[in-house]
Amino acid sequence: LDNADWQTFLKIWVNFETKGQFNDQGCLISRKRPDMVREWIKRRRSIRYRPVTHTNVKEVEEAMVDWWSEILVEKGWRRTGINGVLSLVAGLFLWGADLQHRNAGWLALLSEVGEALQLPEAEKPKD
């Protein structure tokens, strides 16, 4: 993605993973995980996997927001490694990579997740 918001988000995520030393700290909650993320994991996290999301943007947005809401209620959700926040980052990438134009929902969730990754561990993001 050639987008300043995405680049800023990636820096935040890399900083988060660096602090956790990229250790695999367990899986994010799978309940309500969007199908595109489930398929990406099933494909061994292939960098070539690109689902078509621009035909059902609202559905993808709802799925990502619902999953994020589920993640937030899970204690200790801020997990590094291949099974942690990377899955959420992949979902944001897969959604954003197929958008035909800037999308307010994508930008809002990108910003919210980025802010949550920067909070000290004890703080919870606002709903």
C-alpha cells in the first residue's frame, strides 16, 4: 500500500513487535475473525494472497470492526509474533490493498488499532 497512513501504522506495529522481540505470544481470538484473514492463515500466510474485497466493502468493514471489538474484550490481546497482532495487521492490509479509493472505515480502524498498539500494557483502548 502506497499510503502515508499505512506507512505510519506499519512503523507503530514494527515498534510494537520490536518491544516484544517478535516472540510468538499466542493467538488472537478467532471468534468473528473475518473470512479473508482465515483464508490467509489457511494459505500459510502467503504474501501473494489477495481476496477481492472491493465488491463488498461494507461487509468487510463490518467483519473487521466486529473482530476488533471481540479482540478488545480479550485480556492480554496485545500479542506479538506470527499468531498475534500480525493477523489483525494482515486483515487491515488485505482490506486496504483492494480498496478502489480512500475509505473512511478503513482509515478509522487503522488509526484506532495504531493508537491501541501505542498504549502502555495496562491501559485499555476506548470503545
